[in-house]
Amino acid sequence: MMNKPLNVLSVVAFWLSFFLAGIPSAGLAQEAKPRFEPIKIKGLQPRPEFWKVRPAEIVELCRNLTRGRSEIVATTPGGFPVYAVFYGEFSEAAPQTNWSAGSSSSTWRSYYQREKKAQTVLFCAGIHGAEAESVAAIVNLIQMLETGKDFRGRRDSELLDLIGRYRLILIPCLNMDGRSLSPDHLRGTSYEDFRRASQGTWADGSLVGWRGSKEYFPLPLAKVSYPGGYPNADGFNIMHDATPGHIRTAEARGFLQLVERWSVDLVLNGHSCEYSPSVLDPTSLNYPRYIERGRRCARLVNEALCAAKLRDKVPAERKAANTFNLNTMATLASGALTLTLECCVSADYPPQKPCDYTFEEMMEPNFIMLKILLADGLKEPFADRAALFR
């Protein structure tokens, strides 16, 4: 009988220590997880003031909105809240059916009832926690939507005007566990440190690696010395939590439920890599119309990145890859067009000329993509469900 009060007090003390350290929690993890310290990289340059990507900064921003509204769509295994932020009119009742049934019924409008109203765009960042470029961009975009200026003190009237023509859902960071272990940025790091921070190291110190990390689902945390920012605290790579009928993570479930509930038309998925920034072509497991539309969208953005001198040339068009991931599931959830943006972490990658972008240039592809795509979406709907239905 005496053990129960002591256990409660110990739990309270444990989480109070996190609060005092400035790390938010939105609930207790169901069971004890292997604990890892945030990675430290020697010589990493200080971040600029506008580069706000820490979990506590994200939570504080999302909790104190005055123009948008926020809701917690998931709680991570590590106890962090995952926020979605809404701008525009979100008041309609939930669909009476789902996209799968509705698209096979007598009318696709049984699922999608907003044909003549603003399209809905969802922009999600931080699925891989070490990739901070889109996280920084969405945080700055929220600040601009709230105050008129981003954390640099800048206003983008063109972007704000375009956003005003849509309903916008922003997820600043889906993988808050991975973000909590990751540095603020990886600019100027060696390729080895980039991979160590991203996908982690095995117990013997060897790199898990990009493709190596995908040989496990989840990553066996007992066998690593550091898990990297790729997975959540359970070791799951949320981007590949895409097995129909067996979604493992609360983060992926919350994301997909959001896409379905609000009949999202365009999903933008912000990532980062060691190469020049680009929007990727859709994969082959998709509607043929979306593969064509997605390729046109990708080319428009990639041409704009070249014009901004953030790329040397437009990537060559390739045969659609036979892969699937959370993007595929988002299309199945609402009939949305889904695209991935790869920003650049500006790490030193030996096989190529080092990418040496400033912090602003590392963040800029996100704003370029939004302006190009939102302008294009006014000319042609992102998700032409009527055409799919026919």
C-alpha cells in the first residue's frame, strides 16, 4: 500500500524535471523507452535568431495563436504534442463516407462537398527530425500569418495573398521525438556527422546509414548507440508507416486522419537531403492523372529554384519509382495530390561539390514552392476528383 504514493510522486518529479528544463510533455509514454542524449557536433556554428526549430519553441508558438487555431493531432512515444495549425474556414461536418467508398459511389461529392469553395492545402515538416529546414520555414510562416512578419521581420505580401485564397493546415514538426534529439541544423557538417545525426550509429559506432535504416521497422534501439533523428522514440520511421491496416505510430495516424477529415486537396511533405533542393516526382503507385499533374508541378517549382540560383539545372525527368510511403497513404485517405520537397542541409558530401547555402537559402525553397504551387492551383485544381470519378 505504501508503494503507490511513492510511485506517483516519482512520476510527477520525473516529468516536472522535463518541464523545468523547457521540454514540453503532452502525456506519459506507455512504457519506459531506451533513452538517448541529444547529439553534439563539434564546431557547429550558432543558429540565427529566426531559425526556431526546438520542440519548446514550436509548442510555445502553437499554443499562443491569435489568428489561426491549433489542435494536438497526436502525442509522440516520447510524450511530445504534435500540433496542426489551421488558417481559413474549417467548419463543415465530417464527410458522410470515406474517399474509397465515395469515389466508387453514385457521386464523389458524398465524400468531397467543397467543390466551389477554397481548396485545402496541408504542409507538413519534420517527419525526419534531423531535417530542420522545412520546420524553420513553417515556424516563420506561422509567425508571418499571426503578426504580418516572420521572425526575420519580413513580410511576403504575394505569399500572404495566395494563402488567403486557400484553407491551410500546417504541421510544423510531425516527429517531435527525432527533433528533440537533433541539432538545430547540420549546415557545414561532414558527411559522416550528417549521417550520424540523421540515421544514427550502431553500438560499435558504425553508421546505420540512409538505406540501412530502412532494413528495420522499427530500428532495434537496443542495438544502437544513437538512433538519429529519423525515427520516433519507438524507433519507427514515420515516413514509411504505410502498411494498410497496420499503422504503428500515433503520428502517422494523426496525420492521415487530418487529411481525411478535412478532404485535403494538396499535401506537401517537407524533407531535406545533401543535394540541391528540388520537388520530387510522384511515384508510380498513384493515379495516372496525378503522376502527370505532379510532374508538371515539380517542374514548375524546380525551374523557379533554378531562377533563384538555388539549383544549377532542372532535374531530368525519370520513370516513376515503384515505391510507396506516407504520401501514398495520404492520396488514399482523401484523393489528394501529394508532393515531397527536398531542401538541402548544406553538408559536405564528398562525391559532389559541397552545397554552401546560407540559412536563409536553406529555408527559401519552402516559400518558393508555396508561391509557385498556390498560384498554379488557382488555374487548375490540385485534386480533380470529378475527372478521377469519370
